[in-house]
Amino acid sequence: MIILLFSLLFFQQFDLLLLEKKSIEAREMLEKEKISFLKAGKGRASRIIARDILLAAYSQKEDKTYVIRIEILVPRSSRGNIFNVAFVTPGYKVERLAGRGVTRLEFKVTKLNTHEELLVLDSRHLHLEKQRTSIRDIFYYPYSDVFQDKYFTDKGFSKYSEILREAQDELCLTKVRSKAYPEKFLCNVFPDRMFLTLGAIEQMDDREFFENPSHSLKKFLAHFARNNEKAFSYSISMDGARGLMQFMNSKRNATYNLVLRKYREVNLVTDHEKGMADMKNSIKAAICLADMNIAQMPQRAKDKFKDDWFLGGIFVAAAHNGGIGRTLLLWKESERKQAGLGFYTYIQKRVLLKETENFIKKYFETWKMLESR
């Protein structure tokens, strides 16, 4: 919290419209730069040992944006947990404040001769996908606390809502029927707020959220204000969950392939990596998954969802994170105890994993915060 207050005071004089203009200019600057991998060895025996990250950092004192190149060592394992900096453009100090992946990285950049902290407006990354053989050149506007301002968070909420509504409208064009409620089209089953909530929960770190829920949500919305449909497109968990809605598609947990088979008429993108980089596709897949899970619930649970989206949505959220098996146990326990809202905390501890228990806690709080908007 002290760091946040310091950052807001440090950048409080920024003209927010100017920042948007400077961000566009920063993107144009980065597009002109060359970016590369560093390889060792020859032929098939060669391997990538380092990769570039380019940062466009703005000096308020000089009203000038600088391009800083940092070189990151690439670990041998794709699950390597190391972030080692091998090179930084001379004249600058770069510190990684948080994150490892494209969407999570936060840097502090200081110009050494003036000791001024610069604001990182844009970033460019070479990224390895599909077992580290497919290369992507990714541009992503990074987060900074200055974007907690209401101007950006309101804009982010509007953009997020707009994208989700467009995804629902595209789903309506397919005229696919719900498996849970066959009398309805799939696009008319779930309120937009259900997936506004689930997407936000997936992208808000548990530790940050429980320390300060409002700050965590504003951070999430700032990503949308800055990146629109590209926000969280390259969000990848250590387990391989991808995109806004964090879909798995491993041998152990092939959730995305299951949704593809069950909802062929929706015409989702068949490739998991590309499908999750497409935000509307990710949202439509999440709607299909929720419908598939609700369809496996008892009729009383289906009726509860129709009668009370918020309370019934607990089971949608639990199944999205923890699977239908434990969600059915949650339902049975709630029925046995005739549980109301205040009783769910007790029930969760009996049947849900800690991760899903936290997911439900975030669901309660996030739904209410979004409702207030």
C-alpha cells in the first residue's frame, strides 16, 4: 500500500489524455525497432539462450520517450522459474517489480544521469509458444499504478462490458440451444455480469486481491483500458491455463477439447493457443463450459440459478475453477444443510480445494464491486 501511495503521488501530475497520446507514440517507436533471440550452437543442436524485451519509457521532465532494451536469459526448461537480466541499455537501471509473463511484468526504469523514474508506457516481447518452437512478436501496454485513475478504470469497464456483449451477440447468431435449459438459446442463459465476474476473478492474483480487492479490480480494468481485446490474451499459468478465462487443455485436463466436442455448432477456434488469444472466443468457450456444467446439476440447482443468478452462480464459479465433481458435492451439502448465503463458507471448507474456496470468496466480492458500477 505504501508503494501504491508513493507511485500515485509521484505520477499525480500526469495529464491522462497526454499519456494516451504518448502511449500511441511509444507503440510506433517500438514497431520500428529490431528485436531478436540470442542462440548458442549450430543447426539442430542450437538453442535460444536469451531474448529481448523492449520498453518504451517516458520522461516527464524532458517530455521524451526512450526505448530501453533488456536481454533476458532463457532457462533450458519451459517451466524454468528464473528471470535473469543479462543486459540493459546503458544509462538506465531496470528493476522487475512483479510478474514473469507478458501480461504480468511490471518494471521500474530509472535514468541514471538524472535519477528520474520513468513511466513504462509500452512493451514488446519475443515469446515462445507450442513447446517453445512457435515464435510470437507481442506488443503489450503494461500496467502501472498511475492507470488506477478513474478515467482509465471507467474506460476499462466500458470496454470489457462491450467485448463481452459482442461475444454474447455472436453466440446468438449461431442459434445454439442451451443443454441446461433447452427452451432457451445459449446466449440467453447467463447474465453478462456472470462472465464479467469470472474473467476478472481469473486474472486477479489471490494475494493482491485479499490485501486490497478494489485495487486489484482497478488493476484488472486498467489492462482493458490500455489493451482492449488484447488484454490478458497472452496470460498463461504455470499449469498451461490460457487467456482471459484460463482454459486448460493438457492430457490430464483437456477442458477446451471437451467444450469443442460438446458445442461443435458454436464454431470455436479449434487450436487451444490461438483460441485463448482471441478474447471473444475465450468468453464464448466459458459460456459453453458453464452451460455444460449446469446441465449436469440436479433440477433444483438449475431452478436456483434461474431464480437467483448471484446465489446460483456460486455453482457456476465452483465448476469453472474446480470441476463439476466437487461442485456436485457442494450442492449436495448445501441441500442437506438447507444452506443460505451465509452458510457457504462453512460448506466450502468441507468439499472444495483451497484454490476453489478462494475463487468463491473472490466471486462474492467481485460480483458486488462490479454491481456497484
